[in-house]
Amino acid sequence: MGKIGKDKSGENPGTPRQQRQQAEMEKYLRKKDFPPTVPAPKMAPDAELVESEAADDSDLESVAGGFIKQFINDTWIRRHGTSISDGSLTLIWSLVISSFSIGGLIGSTASGYLTGRFGKKKSQLCNAVLPLISTVLMAFSHTAGYFEMVVAARFLAGFYAGLGINIHAQYAGETAPRKLRGFINATGPLFVTLGKLCGQIVGLR
């Protein structure tokens, strides 16, 4: 292990990890715009890292959920004449988030029954209408002033996603030529993964 040297001022600059943490701290303090007459508080490296991550998470949450939460609160004020409580806001916000997963669970579970009852082709054709309904509900929810339309739109989005991802693989495998059957069956997971990748890239800050 090599020894850590000292800088020109005679102080120990610390390990590379501590230097990176110090740089992050200085960046964080500049973002907070401390007055030049007030000395910036010094923090321990671990506390500084936690503070920086907490600030980033808070900014991300405010960007991602601020619009929907404000929409819910405004709708509640118009209906009841008072602001919504924190507990009710959290409950409705959780319902908005989880409605997609609930719809996907129901759609995936119902795919076997629907394909057996109506056939794979007819089920896919009917399933193609659900994204249009979901889009219309989401687009006009703010104009109509109903946050319930957002919940319904996300539920339908999850339902057609769960239903379509199961029926598509079955139908494509049965209708594809024998030589291309393996490749066609692989397109479903391939494009689902690419879609997730594109979503993660777009969501980077």
C-alpha cells in the first residue's frame, strides 16, 4: 500500500474516494447558493454523500410526480373546497402508480380464457382498441378534471400490455413459417427489452 502524500498547503488530501466526495460536496453547496460571507459547512464524507443522494432523489420525485399530485390536489379543491390530506394524496398517488401493474396481472391471467373463447386473432384485434381508449382518457383527464381517468387509463394500459405480450407470442409462433419460427418468437422479448432500455435512456438526467 502506497502512502498518501500531502498537498502544497501541508494538509492530507485524503484518498481518491474522499476527494471525489469532497468534489461532490462542493458541487452540492454551489447548487444551494450559499452567500459568500457565510462559510460553507463542512460535513463528514459519508454524511455528505447521503445528503447529496437525498437531494437528487427529492428532485427526481418532484419532477416525476409533481404534476400528477398537483392535478389531484386541484381536483380535490374544486370538489370539496379544501386541500387534500397527505395520507389521501399518497393513497391516490399509489393507486395511480400501481394500476398499471394490476391491469397487467389481470390481462396476463385472462389471456388463456380469452384466446380459448374468442381465438388469438380476434383477441389481438380487440386488444388493439384498448390503447386508443387509454390514450383518449389520459389526454382529456386534465380538461375534464377527473384524476380517476388517469387511473383508468393506466389500468387499461397495463391490461392490454399483459394481454398482448402473451397472445402475440402464441399467435406469431403459430403463423410464422417453420424456418423463421424461432426468430419470430424471439422478437417479443427482444423488443420488450429494447423498449425498457430506451425508457431508461430517456429517463437519464
